Amino acid sequence: MSKNNKKYVHLQNFFRMILSIETATPTCSVALHQEGKLIASYELHTEKSHNEELTLLIQEICKQSKCPLTELSAVAVSKGPGSYTGLRIGVATAKGLCYALQKPLIAIGSLEAMVEQVVDFFPTSTLFCPMIDARRMEVYCLLMSSKKEILLPTSAIVVEKNTFEQHLSSHQIVFFGNGAEKCKKVISHPNAIFLENFYPLAKSMGKLAWEKFQRKEFENLFYFEPYYLKEFVTKTSK
């Protein structure tokens, strides 16, 4: 390694580099942040690619950023709710890195990170309802204000026509995520806004991860598990 590269790595470590991993949905993504500011990110929109591609994305982002894994200050992972398989792979990878590197693990709520992606594009009076598909007409969702106040906590619900009627009567609500499309057919209120082609991405986790890092809100590597919200049900092949 050249002297210039050694100096660059030293500066990265001084400014606290955090690797973020997002695998709660079919999109697989990683990002590198320096004290909450995005340095680089990679994403892959391919079904069932997490198991094969996640470690390759991590290697690539470290290579392109000239930041070896040993220089990371922490690893952040999307904790759920979301895809059982995706969350399991993401958390297992993050925990493995933390064990090997002796770095702290930071867990970020998948739905809260989704709000970070869109909150700055709407008026402060807007409410946000990120949705992750939970099959059939059920979704994982929460309802949050632009000030990060939780109005409806994270839950798995079956969306009906009047599910959000109370809040829609006085606020615009932005619905987004891969669970919002099927709700668009049910919710027709004029205050309902639906975002298309939205994908949860690791680059939206940086600010939240940095805030938790400063507060030293780290997970116990021995006991931490993804927030599945619902029990995983296997299907018996016929």
C-alpha cells in the first residue's frame, strides 16, 4: 500500500466509517457512510440474490472506497420486518463481520429507514406509511410524521378501505414500498399518495446508524435476531 493510501485509510478511520446492509426485501444493497455522509453504495434488484451476491457487494464497496473491512467503526443492518430469508442472510452476514472484526453491530428498523429515503421531499405536515409486502392483503407497516413521531407502531395488518381513514381525513399520507401497490386498489382517499418503483436501500440507513453509534446503541451479538414480526411458516411440498 502506498503512503497516500495509508494516509487515506487513517483519515477514514478517524472520521468513523459504518457499513450498512439492507436485505429486508428482494432488493439487496450495501452502503458505506462516513459519520452519516454517504461515501458509496451498491444495489442489486434481482430476486433471491442475497445469499450469492451480498458478500460480493461488500467486497466491491470496500475495494472501490479504499476502505478495508478492518477500518470500519461499526456494521449496521436492517433488522426488519421483511422477508424472512432476506433478513436472516443480512443479519447473519453482519454478525459474522462483527465477530471477525470485533466491531459493534447497529440494528436499524427497515420501515424507519424507508421513511428516511422520502421524508425530505414532502411538506412537514405529511405523514408517511412505508409498507413491506407480507403476502395476500397483509403488509408490514407503520405511520410516522415528518418529525419522526410514531403515530401507528410497526405491525402486520390487513389493509381495508377505512384502515387509515382517521389520519387521511386531516393529513396527506404517502404510501410506498413493495406492499403499497396492492393497497392502492383498496385506498382511494384523495389525501392518499402512492409512490411507484420504491426500493429500500442501504444508503438511507447512514444517518440513523450514525446517531445510534454516537449514543452507543449497539446490539448483543450473541442474542440479536431479526425482527420477523410474524412466525415463518414453511409449506410442505406435494
